[in-house]
Amino acid sequence: MAQMLSKTDSPAKVARAVRRHIRLAKRTGHPKAIELALRIDAPAAAQKTAVSAANEAADAVEDAFDDWSKADAALDRLVKRAHRRCADFDADNAGAGTAALVFAGVPPSVVTETRREEEPDIVAKLVARGQKLPEGHLAIPLLPELTAAADASRAAERAWIDAYQHAEATKGAVDVARLGVVAQYRDNFIDIGRAAGPDVADACFPTLRRAAGSVADDDEAEDPPKGT
């Protein structure tokens, strides 16, 4: 009896089984068997579309994370620059203590090495303390830049979250489409058997899993080597 696809088989394995099923059905030359086998084209196409969308969504997640990382790095650079300007001012103005004022007595690494999603809020507090800097302080022009960079980092985080959630949704769509193909694959076997007999039905479906001990039971072992 032909082997059926499992609900746990990967989309790639399902797609390969479908290709082989259609090819083998056509090889039988039985018109009704071919007609019934081709019913799987529509759900298989739906799975292909879903997989393509999922792949694109996964790429978008990576791109969004890269953008977030770059925004965070830009924010880090501004934080370090602001600290250097405060340190330079303090070196020229004994007792000014502007670095301690703006950074609350901690080194800039405490800010830049904090969690990426938390840093914008810490920077907002830094900017608020920076409003107390004396007139003419070289760090003052950086305060609006720090606010803008923190906002950009937050926006990049939101974009990453949106991309991630969308990617998770596309994974669900792939599962739904894949299970549709698995169900049609089974229905094809049943209906071809009824219409053309069990021997023709068996001939329309490939061997998906080898006997234990003969060949490794995995996706790579399904198809024979090319050239044979």
C-alpha cells in the first residue's frame, strides 16, 4: 500500500512528494487517475505561495533587526560623545561636575551596555538632566540629537516587533496550507483507488520512507541519486 504524508512532514517534503505523485500518476497513463491526481495542484500552489511569503517575512525580520541594531549603535555613539564633551568641560572647569550631573555618576558604558530595548528610556532621563547644563556647554547641542536617536531606536524596535509578529503569522499560514496538501494527498489515494483500482493507486504514489536499516529515514533519502 502506498505511503501517505504525515501531518508532521515539512513543507519541503510535502512539495517533493506532490511532484513525484503527479509524475507517477502521469506515468500510469490512466486518464482518471491523472485527473484525480491533478486536484492536488491547487493546494500545492497555495502551500508554495505561503512558503514564499514566510521566507520573505523571515528576511524582513532579519532586516528589521539589523536596522534596530544600527539605530542602537548610533544612539551609543551619541551617548559616548555627550560624555566626552561633559568630561572635557569638567577638565576645563574645575568642580563643574557636569559628567556626574548628566550621567548620574555612572560611566557611559552603563548606558550603552544596557538592554537595547531599555536604552532609549535611560537616554530620555539623561537628556532631562542635561537641561540643567550651564549655558554654552558643548553637550547641549547633542541633547536634541540624543532624543531623536532614542526615538529612532524605539521606532526600529517597533518595526522589528511588527516584522516578527507578521513572520509568526505566515508560519501559521504555511501550516494550514501544508495540512491542506496532506489531506488532498490522502484523498487522491482513496479516490484513485476507487476509480482505477488499488494497483493503479499504488503506482501513483512514491515511496516516502525506506524500510528501517536500508536508508536513513530523512528528507535527503527520499529521492534516488541523480544519474541513476
